[in-house]
Amino acid sequence: MKEVVQVGQEVTGKIVRIDPTDRKIAVSLKEYERETAPAPEPEEQPAEEEAPVSNEPKEPFTSGIDLNAVIQRKDK
């Protein structure tokens, strides 16, 4: 096993395992870096040109329901 740090050297890492029998602590520098690294920025997509918004209907709206007949039924 390769020693990455020296005795007395201060490091910041993630504790990944504690072995009380052998009195050892496993620390991962890579996992700490992976968990604390900022999320990658999403790739920017070219903006699609949006058509101007209009409040005017493109076609007349038809519901297929005779509203006059519905109103007359409720009045009776």
C-alpha cells in the first residue's frame, strides 16, 4: 500500500472506515474531493429563437357545445 501522506501532515478527507480493533482509520482524499467539488456546469445550448407571443387566437375556438342550449336549460 502506497503512503500518500506523512506522519504529522494535516489533510482534509472523508473517513470511510474505522477499525477499533486495530485502532485504524481509513481516510479517502478522493471521496472528499468528489463530494465537495462543485457540480459541473450544464453545457449551454444555443438559445432557440422564440416566436413572438400573441394573445390573438390563430383560429376561432369552437367547443362543439351549443352554449345557448345549455344556458336555456339551466334557466328552466
